[in-house]
Amino acid sequence: MSAIVNGTSLPGNGASAHRNGADATDEPLLDVRDLRTTFSTPHGPLVAVDGVSLQLRRGEAYGIVGESGSGKTVLARSMLNLVAARNAETTGSVRLRGRDLLTLSPRKMRDVWGPEAAMIFQDPMTALNATMRVGDQITESLRHHLDMGRGEAQDTAVALLKSVGIPEAERRVRAYPHQLSGGMRQRVTIAIALACGPKLLVADEPTTALDVTIQRQILDLLDRARRDRAMGLILITHDLGVVAGRTDHIAVMYAGRVVERAPTPVLFARRRHPYTEGLLKSIPRLSDPSHTRLQVIPGRPPELVDRPAGCAFAPRCRHAQARCLEEQPPLLVAEPGHEHACFFPVGTPEGAEALARNEAAGRSAAGLPVSPDATLVTADAGPAG
């Protein structure tokens, strides 16, 4: 099924058939099992993605959230078999429509990138080829994958630029990336990603460095493309506010691992991991008085080469007990579809008792200062020496 923009047919992926049930299936579009990516470094192995599993069905949106350095981008590249460094090893399985992408050669993957799966990278200026007109960068994949002639591909490129909200598309198709604004460049990368009608779209921080108004337009555009095309969307961000109301499920990553995952409404209503709680409480609120000091998570993510024993978040956690420093918590089921990796979760009697003990002692088992009059310590606070 193809979309029509100003009389030009755009490549699609059978959205109408899916809505009518003709392509309905119990099989997930994307099934990731125990995905692990390790880089060999002079200081030892660096495990950037450590045992991540997730499932995505057609037409769904899945948010992956975490701080910089949590492994989100490496996860995205690993899922699409884009980690090509010689010092990298990726294990596990990534099944897209039943086919394990990690077993495919680079030659076979070239038939996957574009018509099956596509990715929007963080920085459109570096993702785009500065020496090529944007129209040529769109038509390149159309002519290779869909066997379009030059004229048809050019018409489709113009239609794609119009579909992502670029004005004067007939003129912009001949522009170079440096001649466009940041928002327009991001729209061009989205047009390139959508050109061949992929079943799966991975958007890695698609609103980085854009102003708030443009951010919302880009997110609305991605959401509309997902719904119109019945496409699976993975939205990667450091901001839980970005995925609120735009995703069906969320996975929170920390130090290369998933520490909590749940349906989006459940995660916001009943989060369990203290890291998720910290991310939520660090979001500014319009209801706060002017000049209210932002709450932050103290400390910094651990070095992945020298991963600490026990829970990786323990040195920054107000709930941390001695057990957290010795044992790595597995993913535990809080309720159907909701899992977390915490021995003393937020919103439970165990978590409340652990926090009360630390508040009474004035510090956590890891030495983090803990006071009862603040939900999170401020940025200049940290573990005692």
C-alpha cells in the first residue's frame, strides 16, 4: 500500500492491509534476545550492551531512555547490525520478521537497510553527505532498492520532502545540507529513512540540538508516519518527557542494561527503579515556582570497563543497602508486563524501609549523603570520601 502526496505515490508497507487484519500475526515485528555488544580496549573488555531483550509489534512505538553513556546508541546500531568496528563483538539474536539480522553478511544487510529497517541518526549534519544535493541522497536508495527511473525517483523525492513538511520542496531538493536549517536537515534525514517504506524505524535522539517548537514538530511527524504506515518505531532519548504519550512501551537503560521496562502508562504511574524515579523527578515542571532548583541524580554513570560489583546504580542510589553492593539484581516482575532490576524498589514496603534506614543514618550503604528533606540530593553533593 502506498501513500499519495500531490499525485505522487510514496513507498509504503501495507498499512491498510495490516489495519484490516490481512497481515495480522502473533509474531513480533522485532524480537531481540540477550543482545550483548563488547568492545576490546587496551584497558580490558567494555560491555556497552549487556543482555538486552525486547519485543516490538507492527504499528507500536517503543521508547528507550537513559543518560548519555547508558548504551542506547550502541544498542540501536547493534540491532541493525551496524557495529562494524574490528574490536567489537555482538552476540544474541535480533529477529526482524523472523530473520536473524546478526547472521547476515554486510552484502545481505544492504538489502535490509532501507526497505526493511532504517535509522535516523543523532546529528543530521554528519549523517548527511555534505557534497551531495539532498535530492540525490533520497533518490539513491529509491533507484537501488525500488528500481525507479531517474524521473520517477526525483518526483518521489520531492513528494517525500513535502510529506515531512519541507516548504518549496521542488527547490529544496536541489539544495546542499549546509544550505538548510537544523530542523530542515532533520526532516531530510527522516525523508531518506522513510523513502523505501521500512517496516522498522529506529530514531536515535531525533530532536537533539533543536529548539522546543521544532522538537515537537519532528516528534509529531514521526508519530504520524508510524500510524499512517503501521510501522514499528523505536524512539531513543535521554528525556522521559519525549516518550510520554508517544510510545506504547518504555525500557530504561543504565550502564548497558535494562533496569526497568513497562507499558508507558504503567511506568509513569508505578515506576519501581530508583533510577527511573530520578529521571522523572529531574524533569522541570511548569507548576514549580520560579527559580526552583532542579533536582538531579548525583554522581555519574560507572566506567563500563571497570564495572562495579553488585548494582551499577548503587553508588548514586538513595535506597542502596549492603546487598546492592554485592549482588547484581535480576529483572524482577512487579506486575504483568512490568519488570525492574531492584532489591528495594520505589513504592514498596522494602523500598520505604531501605530509604528510612538511610535517612536515619544520613547516608546510603555506598556512602551517598541522604537527607529526609530532599527527594534527590543536589548536583554538588556526592558520595562521601
